[in-house]
Amino acid sequence: MKRIDVQELELRHRALDTLIHELDRRGSHMTPVDRERAVELKKERLAMRDQIFALRGH
């Protein structure tokens, strides 16, 4: 079983932040597909944040 690395999760979390920021910058010009993708990315980012906190023992 692969050990989960906190630094790797943090890097992926930052990458998700970047993607979400790029989508959100479109504002009212977002397509429904973009909006749906942004929601899914935000859910993934939140789950990843929870996993990072759990690994750190918070």
C-alpha cells in the first residue's frame, strides 16, 4: 500500500486552487459545464484539505 505523503497532497491542493481560481475568474461567462466542474473541484479540494488535517493530527 502506498504511503500518503502530506507534501504531495498539499501540492495537489494548490493545483486545485489554481484551477478553481482560473474557472472562477470567468465569472458570469462560465458555461454550465465550467460551473459544474468548479463545484466538483471545490468538493475535491475540501476532501483533500480534510485528509491533510487528518494526517497532521489536527
